Amino acid sequence: MTSSGEVLARMRAICLALPDTKETMTWGEPHFRVFDKIFAGCGTEKQRLSIGCKLKKEHQAAIVQRPGFSIAPYVGRHGWISIDPAVFADWDEIAELITISYRLIAPKKSLAKLDAAQAKPTKNGRKR
């Protein structure tokens, strides 16, 4: 999946399902914030579609060794990565990385809401 519309739709589904989030246009591209702090973004980098999120530096160093991942321009020194969805399209893992980014940036009250939502059993009695 490489069309910007499809990628943005997936990003919206992942990001806006997290507590206290919103989508904003920042630097002319859609970004996702928890309150006023950006935790993920979607846009173009070197004329290629790109997804951005933040990781811990050691996680960043390991993941950018894989195809489809790179250190994000401008904010890479803070742990941000870029994901090329034309090369890496495992949306379960992308959702996991975005959630990690959210957890690094969100305030404690938002994290408490996320943890409470994840602890609720589903219809079949299992936890999410």
C-alpha cells in the first residue's frame, strides 16, 4: 500500500484511536498529537511517502538497520524514525511503533486511559 490516501487512512485509524489525540496540519502535512505534542506524522520525504514516529535511541539504532526504516531528518537525534510504507507495510508493527511513540510522549493521565482501555476484556472474554 503506497497511496498517500490509503496510508493516511491507516494512520488516522491507529492514531486517533489513542486517548486524547487529534490530527493537525503541521509544516503542510498531517501530524498526530496527544494534546499539543506530536507523536506521529505522515508526509513525504525525498518525494517518497513517509511515516514518522519516536523511539528510544537504542530502539532507533536497531530498527534503522532494517529495510524501510531510516533516521528521520531534523528530529532523528531525538529518536525519531521514518518508515517507508512502500518498503515496509506490516501495519501491525507500524501500529506497535506508533503506540510506543505515543507512550514516550503522552502525559500520565492519557497513558492511564490507554492502559485502562487495553485491560478491558473483549466480547470473547480476552484482554485486548
